[in-house]
Amino acid sequence: MSFQDEIAAQAMRGLNDSPNDTLEAVLKRRYSRREMLKKGMLAAPAMVLGSSLIEGRAKAAVPAPLSGNRDCGLGFTPISLTKQDDVVLPSGYAYQVLLRWGDPVLPGAMEHDFAGQTRERQEGQFGYNCDFNGYFPLPHHGAQNSNKGLLAVNHEYTDPLLMFPGYVTGDPTPEQVDVEIAAHGMSFVEIQRRGVSGWTPVRGSRFNRRITGETPIQISGPAAGHAWLQTSEDPGGSRVRGTFNNCAGGKTPWGTVLTCEENFNQYFANRNSLEDTDPRKAAHARYGLPGGASSRRWENHHARFNIALEPNEPFRHGWVVEIDPYNPSDIPRKRTALGRFKHEGATCVIAPTGQVVVYSGDDERFDYIYKFVTAGRFNPRNRAANLNLLDHGTLYAARFHDDGTGEWLPLLYGNGPLTPENGFHNQGDVVINARRAADLLGATKMDRPEDIEANPVTGKVYSLLTNNTNRGVGGNPGTDPANPRSPNRYGHVIEQTEAGGDHSATVFNWEIFILCGDPAEPGHDTYFAGFDQSLVSPISAPDNLVFDCAGNCWIATDGLQNGLAGNDGVFAVPTEGPERGYLRQFMSCPLEAEICGPEFTPDFSTLFVGIQHPGEGSASTRPDDLLSTWPDGGIPKPSVIAITKISPGARTIGS
Ligand code: FEO
Ligand code: CA
Ligand code: CA
Ligand code: CA
């Protein structure tokens, strides 16, 4: 069983089996919308085509002008699904590999040495499995420089079979484990763009920094100091070593990065060492922590990963971490007010009230969509005044009603069932056990929420639900209007409109924007916002998204090859106007990789993406059987690439 298979199996064991109503019953009442379903789909699953879509169609006769920048557009010739072991782009575009696993980034860092990697080498080098990318212009926050900036990159996890010449699954050496720990976390790297040489990293820049699984991190917010966060190494429960499984993230309006701890459960072992009467055992089970050995076996060499020795250590993971890229000595902070779950990303938007709203998905089958609303207001004139805004506010989970409306349920101590009778004695208990709090409040069980982000042109919020092959299977929950497929092989996209366009609102309207898949497949049940499906590109497994200056949504996929005959890709789709729903493929990535962290420069002339885990499933010990040899023709290396337009005309990507 590969690492990823085993990790997926662990995730299965962490399934949400709480008894919330999945709304299947009310689904059956939705036939009044049959006329619309007939228009867009044949074998139509139950779905909400909400009021805003109807309005959108009505407006289509007299298209409302986008307030977005018309410099951005989608004029490229779409590519098709392909199985090439390379990056494939439309004609007129080129890419360069900007940062590879093992590239030296810190001053004095050593070159990568495949046969002789050490913790010390890896700590100075670019980490493994790059995911989120955040571009921060230099020389300071607020600059709009598109030729010189800091790239903040997540390193989600490690593939040791491809990292070492002689890795034995289930029996890693202490040195290998230490290299893996050092290959996790983040890299901050200054990059610059110069004429014909294009983008290059600035080795040894004073801004360059590595965050690893050993970096000291402060715990702040309502769980700081909580009894369940105390360990033998940190009896105060306020300081933790390292951050793991940093998947997607976000950028705050004050120029810090939010990096998200996702599948942290895979690093810990031996939940079954706890007594059944110990409430921590059930708490760990809800987050999918292994009953016995972990797949990585780090517990063999580090006590902190062994629940039998450190039963509280897992509570110190699963958070959103905030780091200031412009201050290389900044101490990262785990912002516990945003709740503990398998955070995919954390994207910010400023509400009309001045409060900052952070959207975040919990990437697990049948888990929830969340948002956090700060108590304080963003101060655009005083950066320092914003640096602890994320320690105070309200965390909400989403409930999607069958009629196209929805509400945000506050995860507040004392609210409804969040009381001592149910084991909640303070807000720290609530955020540590956010999943259980949302279970009790009746949030809607979703099909693996990945990235969620507000469109900066329209304010509408887009949630990517990557897939859920267990929906309606066995004893698992069946369909509901927001998760209308059973099973959901290809994933879907939900569009939300917060009441009054105010992101701090507690009610919203919603509708299905896209049901992914291949419309050319016989019996398909795909849907692309009502657009002519004979024109769109097939897509599956949506994971990360970003918007261009016209409000077009760019989607990167993870696992497309599990459902369709191609590698993962980047796709672009207008969200408004006559081409709303006209999704087109822009890029395809190498074999057995996923595409992560799409990010534009401020002028939209460069698109950065991460190529994560190329060749995953193969091993360096069998070089003839490598599933990918990208980018250099040998052992595959996860890398960040920069895509630019080389044909004449407008420089913006997509135009
Ligand atoms: Fe790490 Fe949800 O993808
Ligand atoms: Ca990933
Ligand atoms: Ca992801
Ligand atoms: Ca994913």
C-alpha cells in the first residue's frame, strides 16, 4: 500500500459518522425545478439552481458590465486532456522551472545530494511537495511590483520512496525521518524577473527563510494554554515545534501569509493506547488519528509523534498558521480562533463593516465549510494594528438549506448544544473540537471541501468540493441538494452570495455552479452553469482556485486522472456574462502529479503553480519504472513553475 493509499485509508477511518440530517428527504421535494434541470442536464441529480442563477440568466439579455479589468480575458486556445510527462500549455505560452525540491535557498545552503541528504542540507533547501504559492511584492507590503517579490510556498508532505536511495517502508532510519521533517513546512524565497532570463530565485536573500517541522511556533487565541495543548516539552501549552501537511493557504490584507495544516493525523501513532474512558480517545478518532502505528513511523524515533507517550501533541496541529514574510525573524503563530480541522486553505476578504472574513474548507468526506469573522476591524493605515486580528472573532460552519438559502452557525461556547453537558467548558474546547461542535450544530456534510475564495469582482464565494466516492455508499449519508451526486466521482463547485454582499452576514444564497466530469461521456450528469456543454473542457477533482482581473475563476485539479483520461490541469471559467460556465483547459501537468497553488503577479502577467508529487507511486530504487522523470529526466522533483505569455499582444495570462 503506497503512502497515499494508506493516508486515504486513514482518512476513511476518520469519517464523519455523526447523525446530522443530510437533507435527502427534502431533496425529493425539488421537482418544481425540473424545467431548469431539463435545460441543463438529462439524468439530472437533485441540485439547487438558486435564485441568483435565475437572475443571472435574466440579466444575460442585458449583460451587466463587469467592474473587473478588461485587460484580463480568456482568448487562449484550449488544450485537451493529455498524458504527457510534461507541462503542456496553449500556443503562445511558456513555462520555466523556478524552484525544485532541494534547491539551496538560505545563505550558505548546500546543493542537493540525493545519496547524501542530511537534515542540515535539507533545512537550507527548498522543501518537498510544494503546494500553496503566495506572491508578496517587494520591497514592502503594499507595493505592486510584478518583477520582484517574495514567494511563500507550502511543503505539504514527503514521498520518501522518491527522496532516498534506500528507503524501507515501515522502517525509516532516524536520518531519513529528520530529512523528511526538514522537508515539510514552508519556503520563503525572493524571486525576480529580468528580461530574457525570466524569473530567477535570489539565493541567499535576507528574506529567504525555511519553516520546518522543527521551527518554534507560538500558539495564540482561545486554545492557547489549554490543558489539552500541554505536553512534557511544553507544559504551558503555548509553544509547539513545527507545522505539518501545509496544504493551501491565503494572504491577509495586511500582507501576512496563512498556511493551513491539513492531514496532520498521518504523523501520529497509537490512539488505541488511550483508555476508552479518556475523552481524548474519541476526540482523536473524530480527526482520523491512527489506532496503531503510523504509515510514516516517525514515532519510532521521536516521542512527540507517539500518542502513548504524548497524548496531547495532536491537539497542537490542525490549525491555521500566520507568518509575516516581510519579517524573517517573525515567530509564526497558530491562530486557534479559526478552529482545528483539516484546513485546506484560508482566504481573506474585507467585509463592508471592516471586519476580516476568512473562508476555510475541512478536506474530509462529509465534513464542513467554515468561515471566521474577526471581532476587530482592518486598519489600512496601521499595519501593526492588524497583526493579531485573527485571535478574536466568531467561527461559523455552513448549513445549506434545500431552497437555495443557507446560514452560518456560530461555533460559540454556550450557543445551543455547545455546553458543559456535551463536554464544552470554554471556547478553547470548542475550537479544539471544532468538528464535533459543527456536528452538534447541524452543519451540512460536504463532499470534501477544498479551496474557498471570494471573487474580487463580484463578491460571490466559490467552494470547490473535490469528490466523494463514499456519498450514498454503504451506510454513508446520501445526497442532499448541496451534494447532489451519489457517488460523487468528479467533484463540483458551489457559488454562494452572502446576504447583502456582506461577507460578515450570517445568511446566504447558494447554487451549484459546476458539476464536474466529461459531458461527452454517455449518461453524463455534468453541468456548467447552463452553458453549452458541447463546448466546455472535461474537468474533475477541483482543488485550488484563483481569480484574474476580470473575475474569471482559474481552477487547479488534484486527482483528475482517477476519473478522466488525462493528467491534472488548470482550467479557466467566466463566472458572469454570456460565457458564464464556459470552462476551458489552460494547462496539463506531468504524470502522477497534481497542480497546486495557482497565483498571479499583481499585473497578471505571470501565473505561478506548484507541480506536486510527480511520479508518486514509484520508487527511486527502480529507476526504470519511475512514473515520471520530470523536470530533469531523472528522479522526479516537485517544483514551482512560472508561466508567461510569449506571443505578441496583451501580456496578461489568458488574454
Ligand atoms: Fe492537500 Fe485538500 O488537498
Ligand atoms: Ca496535495
Ligand atoms: Ca489541496
Ligand atoms: Ca486535494
